[in-house]
Amino acid sequence: MCLAAITSALAVYLLLWAVIAPPPSQAAFSGSNGKIAFTTQRDGNEEIYSMNTDGTGATNLTGNSANDGEPAWSPDGSKLVFRSMRDNNHEIYVMNADGSAQTRLTNNSAIDMLPSWSPDGTKITFTSRRDGNDEIYVMNADGSNQTNLTNNANSDAIGRWSPDSSQIVFHSNRSGVTQIYVMNDDGSNVTQLTNTLDGNGAPTWSPDGSKIAFYSLRDGTGTEIYVMNADGSNPTRLTNNTEADSGPAWSPDGTKIVFDSTRDGNYEIYVMDADGASQSNLTNHSNVDLGPDWQPIPLNTPTPSNTPTDTLTPTNTNTPGPTDTPTETPTSTNTFTPTNTPTATNTLIPAISCPGPDGYGYTCSNVSASFVPVGSNLFGGPCSNCSVGVGLPFQFTFYGQSYNSAYITSNGTIHFSGISPNPINTALPTANFGPTIFAYWDALVPGSISDNVYMGMTGTSPNRTVIFEWRYREAASGFFVNVEAQLHETSNQITLIYNIPGSNGSSATAGIQQAYSANNLQLSYNQAVLTPGRAVRFSPPVPPTATPTPTRTPRDNPLNSVTIVSDSSVRAWDSYTGTPSPGWHTVGYDDSSWTNAVQTPCDAFGSWPPPHAGSQWIWHSNCITHTSQQVYFRKTFSLLPGASYSGSISINADDQSYVYINGNLVGATSNWQVTGTFNLSPYLTSGENVLIVDGRNLGGPGGVTFIANVTVNSPVNTSTPTTTPTPTITPTPTATNVPNLCTAIATGLASNSTTWDCGHVPQAGDSILIPNGRTVDLDVSLLDLKDVTIESGANLKYAGSALTLSLTGNLSNSGLFIPETAVTVRFKGATAQVLSGAGTTFYDLFIENSGGGVIFNSSVTVRGTLNLTNDLTVSAPYTLNQQSASVGTGDVVGSVIRKTTSPNIPMSFGNPMTQLTFENLGTLPQDVTVTLSRTAPGGLSNAIARVYSISANMGSNYEATLQLHYTDAEVASANASEGTLQLFRYSGSAWQAQGGTVNTSSDFVSLTDVSQFSNWAISSGAPTAIELVSFEALGENKGIRVKWETGLEFDLVGFNVWRKVGKHEWQKLNTDIIPAKKVGQVGGARYRFLDKQISAGKTYRYKIELLKRDGQSTMSSVVKVRMSK
């Protein structure tokens, strides 16, 4: 509802269920914060509930089949005054705090609503239409002596007493736009406090009387909560989002403000600090919750005895076992800050036992571990049954396969292959998923605005840990869930930490699985064994020792330990320039043609010494200064057999280095002043090993310096090495061979095999890496590559036309990715594919992924055709800048932005059936963003599970034809009737029907003359006995004649006529409801309305509001008339 019309619409406030801030807190004295009362539709009609200040203990107080709402606490917290329709008309009632003794105070045929107490509890203000428009009345607390205070021809509403009882603040449209006013308690001395072009309303005093909270539209982003001084000075914005925030109410102690908001898709109750900080959702219900008011508890007054026990903070009598005591005791509060001792109601919790090993060799153990604070959420806002693809900060190996990305779901799982979220947990193994970590598999839902999955990282390479933390509630029980999964670099271990004090995991599955038909370890299935503070660790098998058969005699005797430094002594290091022959990074490679490394002749570092003790800056003797050069270094060493091996290397390189051990890439550096430290342990073996450094100088000084330390753990007796038994050679599951990684070792053409270190042009199944400083010209098509990585400072650009780059894995672009005309990129994997890094530009882009979907975790520009064979997800806050047409049947889930060019040209947004076509009218927007979310619009029945959020940048007085896409499967799932689908627009308080034309063959609904955007939905709506046959507006000498005809009025009460002129807000023209002529009868009627207040040369728009007997309303389409000069 437009703000200029808010006050005039108060006559039908209750019929429209439009939120005009329900009564704020009335506390005017010191005391404590009691319960929060609010209006809700969760029982199918409007009821008044109360709840604790953390959102728990919600209790129905009215329990009546009629609509009850707008509760306001008495100053002593013992009573609630409210509005009810139980006598077939909206009247003011009062009841005790527990809902008893409900008593009617007003008895008038007109609407009485929006009551509020005086600070001394002896009087009540309310808004009434008994004089033909909205006026503020006052009466005694028993309903006697009802008196009009405002008595003005315009609409005055929502009167609130100042704490000292001397003034009443209210809002009124007497200046043309809804503004905030103050008057004496007898109605005299009216003073205007706000004066903005857009409306302000729902004012409420702070308990000390120094400030007034209110809503405002002055920033153009929807209703926001503001606070100002009591004289109207220093207005300060407290909320900032594109949805509606309204209905502010102060806590009795003045430290907080409770309000309602649509930021989660429907009205919910939120709370924030008085300065706007710490905004959180208290209700989180699928139906409407709004109009909060905070109960004052006077000093020395006990809390009412009907306060429900908060079951979310029970007492724990459990003591963790000696092996399970965490170093810090993780806990969960409603905001999930692990600082206090966790509690639980269970007194007999069965001890947890770790299973394993499984057939692969994974084991489970109880450990001491702590929650690690993380602060970056993955879903943006509260989200249930959701999933998101994320890039991992390091390569993680799970059941022998290495992964650079994973899917995280809101249902407590981590997946390494494409999935759809599934909230129904089963025992392991499960056929629902492939390789998966089940941290806490259950149906989880957000319980506050901060509930989400959070991601972070701790440690430094090679000992980093990536962390995923779930902060949710169990959907079935409402218990808080706080679970953290820690994935450890190098060791590839998985640590799970639990804090679920309510259920202890009694409805969840925890464990790991390779696949349904393969290995798994089930920690628990619907067992209350995941007690607060529990921590378990899953470990892969320790790499078995192996004794390869060398092809030549080892240069060194086997050792228990060895220290290897960069050194230029004879044959200390072999070096080579150019492109070595295949197998250069393997143990048995013959390097006899390589030359001894020397102390670098490229060394121009001056006095900067090598940072590693005993090392030198080394290079090949043929140093080419000021030119790019690549030099390879090899060093072999032998180790005695042992139980395990440990080792690490620290390296600096000017400019870059890549480190290999036994053919496995273990790390890379790109800054000569920053030391890289990498773990060698998983790849060491008995007998001969080979350490390789690939050094790359991008010009100027060049060199590498490093030190490596290797140790044999529990070695055999070194005095009798010849009797050492030879262990069985077994594959090492954690070693990551990279035979198909082709790294660009020079700037050049992709078609030249010398550009790549793999010795051939990348082919199907290969991954490619373009390092910093390298540019690869794509002069041939590269088909069915796996992963493509473009480092910062690198460049992949197209050097031809009609070329294709297709990949089945991930694309990581931190450099430049430059397409040319007629070059195509295809994502065509069978599992999830992720784009990450910096912004990327494509020409023709094909989304052909057949399983798991494609996720863009960075912003993208598509200059050519966007071909959507399947869906593409653009993660928030990133956008897809679509510069041309789209084809296909898939959708872009997320934000698509397009620049407007000319009128009457359809612009598609993702799916080609989702379009906007601007008419040749007004000033077109600079650009338009359409964001599609696959969620059902709250508060709208039979609705397609899609919400389209549309926003325009700049522009004025424009109109457009809007066309929104759906699928037949979505129609069936919504139990909707495709032939009666129409578009609904969210007004900021409710979904309003806008009409539209259905195209059942192409699956879209279109609507003309759209001049307001915001959120849109598609629904067949509930059947209604109302039919609007025709509607038109015609100019004539006396003004503009608005005419409409109905075919059926059985459920109609009457009509309102709304008008919009230019940029001004919509205004209701009729003072009284225009009554329907056939109420409760079969048949229709004709109606006429003359608008005399017109001017030549202006364009006028009109719409009809149809008011129904059930208290709801719908809007007609818009007609327009331009009056000639």
C-alpha cells in the first residue's frame, strides 16, 4: 500500500490486512521487559498471541473464531486492549494478560480499531470511522465518555500518549502526504513533526519521552524504521533493506525496539537494539506475525505465573567421559555464541562409541575439540532446505578422491557430488547421496534471522582447517542445533563437534559414506548420543609404506632423517631449462643430461640473504635476465623403511615455484618475499624419493631458496639394514597424482604443445592451470576439459573465432578471461560445477550440466546468447549481467541485470519466457534487476514456488508489460489451476492480485501497464464469487468518468476508487466505501464515479479495489487517461 494512501485506507485496514503499524509499547516508567504480544494468522484467522522475549513460549490468548488483533499492554502489564470482529464489526475489547475476562468497550456500527492506553491506565485512545473518516477518539478505560479529539476532514490515526500524559503523537494525511503530528491530550495545539515527500507513520514515544520511533518511505527502498527527537529533529534510520519494516514498539526499559518485517517473505516479528544493531527474527513462522507490543513489568511485580517454561535452556546433569572433555566447552544460546556451559534435559545419555574401521580404512575416535568462531554465512538470509556450492581453500581428499569444491546444505550435510537437499534422514548407507559427510542430517529450519550455515578457515598452509558451522533449529522439535564440521588439510581428517542440548541428536543421522554401495561409518541414527561438547574425528587410513623398484642405483644411502637445502655444490641439485621429456617428476627419471644448479647468476637481491639457514639462492647456469624463464630442479634421497614418514619444505622463489614430491604437486608460491610451507608427509615412502622444484622467473632477478626436513618415524635397526623385510607394495589412497594437469609453462598458443608442461595440447579429461604472468591464446577448441584455473595475473584469451571451450569440472578465474565474438563456453558436467574467482565475461554461454547444476560464486557478464538447457544458480550477492537474448528451458536462480535500451523491445531475464517490455512512455530505467528465488510466497495459497524480486534503477513515469515463467510441474506441486493463474504483487504488507493473461502452451503469465515493481508471484488464488466484467475511464467536460461492471457480486461488500497522477502516490478518491448492489445475491451491476479534480495535460491512472465479505480485497488492473491541453 502506498504511504500517501495509508491513512485514508485505515477504513479498510482490517479488511485488507494491510500493515499500518500496530500499537507500539505504552510503557512510560521504569520496570523490566515482560512478554511480547502480537497478531498472527497461524491458526487460520487473526489471533492475539504472547511470547517470551526470545520468541519462545508462544501462547494463543484470544482463541476466537473471529479476527482479533492490534494488542496493546496496559501500563502495569496486567491487561491488553485490542480490536475484535467477533460481533460482526470491528470493536475495541479489553482482557487480562492471560486472555481471560474478554470485555467489549465500544459498540458502534463503524470500524473502531488501533487502541492504546494512557500512561496512568485510566484512558484509551483509538481510531474510529464513525464520523465518516478516520479520527482519533479517547474514552475511559471502561469504555465510557467516548470523545473525538481530532475532528478533521482528513484521516488521523494511531494516537499514542507521551509518557508524561501531556501530548498525543499521531499520523495524518492532512498535508496531502501521511506525516507525523503531535497535539495536546485534549486535541488542541496540533504541530507537524515530519515533512518529507514520502510518507511517515505509526509513531511511538520512547519510555523516557525523549524520542519517537516511526516508519518512513523517505529513502525509496520501502518502509524503514526511523527514530527522531521528540520535537522532530535528528531523524535517524535504523533498518535498511528493500522489504517492509514497520510497527515499531519500544521495550519498557528503552534499550530495544520490536517491529515487524517482510524481509523473510512474509510478516515476522523482529527485535533490535535501540540504535538499530543486532536485528533478529523472533517468530519465523510460515504465516503472518505482526503488530508487536512489549509488556511492562513494574518494579517489585513478579512475572505473571502463566509464563511458559523455556524448553530451549534446560539443565544438564550429564558429565562427559574422560576422553571426551573438550578444551573449551562449546555451547549454544539463541544466537549460537559458544561461550556458556551447554545444558540438556537428558539425565541418562548412552555413551557414544565410534564405529570402524570401514572397508576403505576410515576410523572414528572421540577427541577433545572446540568450536572455532566463524563469521561468513553461506545463504545470505534465513533459508531452509537449501544448498550452495563452495570452493574449498585447499584440496581435500575423501575416500581417495580429491576435491576443490563441495555442496553445503541447510540440512546438516556436506556433499562432494551434485545433490538436491533432502531433509528426511535415513540410516547409512543411503541411496540418496554419493560421497557425503553427515554432520547432522535432519530437517533443519532457521529460528532467527542469524540462523544459517557459516564458513571460515583457520591455520596456515599446509595445516589449514576449513570450518562449516550450522546454527539452526530442528523442524520437528524446535530445539536449537549448533554443529561444526572441521575439514583438516593434509591429514584429510574430519572433526565433528556437537551442541544440541534439547535432543542430543535423537532425530538425526551422523557419519560418513563413500557411496550407497560402498564404504560408510554411521556414528548415530536417531539416537540421543550427540551430547553437548561431544567431538569425534574421522580419519582416513595411514598411507602404507611402499618400496618401489628403482631403475637405477640410489645416489644416497637410506637414512632415518635428512635435511635438504638449496645448494650449488657438485650434483647437489640437477637443473634444466626448456621443456623436459615426459616423466621428469617421477622417481626413476634419468636426469643425466641435466646440469648442476649454481648459485644464481640472476641474483640481484643485494643484501637480502636467503631466509633459510644453510641455503643459497640457486638457478640454472644459463640465466636469462629481464626475460621470462623456467628452471626445473631435481633432488633424490633415500629413506629407511618405517611406520610412517613426516616432512615439510619451506621455500621462497623469485617469482614463482611449484613443489612436487614423488610426482605429486604439494604447493606453489607467487611472491618472493613470502615463504611457502608445504607438507610432504603423505607422499614420502621408503627407498628412493624425488623432490622437485619448478622455478619460474617472470623477468629481472631470479632464484629459489628452500629447506626441507624429512624424518622416518619408528625406523628399523639401522645396523642391519640388509635384513629389513620388504613390505608389500600397496597403493597410497591419500596421494594425489596429477597426470592430467596441464600447466602453462610459457606464454603462447594453446595449440602449441610446448606451451604446456604435460607435453601435449590439453585434451578431454585434462585440467589446465594458467599461472601468474602467463597468457594463453585459445586458437583451438578445448573440449571436455575437467577443471580450468586462471591465477591472478594470468590471462586466457581467445585468438580465433567459432571456437569452443567446454568443461566438466570447475572454473576458477582470478585473472583475465577474455572472449571474442562467436566463441562458446559450455558447462556440461554430470556433477555440480562451480565458477569462482573474479568477475568473468563470456560470449555465448551454454549451461548443459546434467546433474548437480552449475553455480556461479562470482559475478558474470554474458555478451552473446545465454543458452539454458538446464538451470543456473547465481549465488548472492553476485549478479549475471545479461547483454543479449536467452534461449532454452532452464532458469537463472538468482539475480539477472539488464540495461534498458529502447521501448517496445522485449528483454528476457534468464529463461526466455521471463520478460519485461517497456512502453514508449516516460523515462526508461537505466537498468533492471530480476531476482528469482525458488521459494513459495508466504501467505499466498496455490502459489507457484517462485518469487520474482524486480527493481529498476532510475527512470520515471514508465510502464511495462511483465511476463513471468513457470513450469507445469510447479503448477501440479502447488495444486494450482493453470487456466486461472494470475500475477500477484507484494504491496509491502500483503499479496495483491493484479490479474494477467495465461499462455498455457509457453508457460507464462503476462500483465500490461505495470508501473510498480517489488516482489511478484504466480498463483491461481482461491476461488471467489466475484467477477469484474469491465473497467474503463473516459475524459469528459466535467472531469474523468470511471466506469465498471460486475458479473457476480455474491461475496462483495463494496469498492474503493484509487487514482495516481504522475509520480505521486496512489490516493483513494472516495470517502465512504461504494457499496455493492448485489451483496449476497446472484448477478452483477454497473457503477459510475466522476473524478472532478483534474488538470489539462496530465495523465491519470485508475484502479478499483474490490472489498470482500471475508475481510480481504483484490485490485483490478490499471486504466489510464491523458487529458489534452
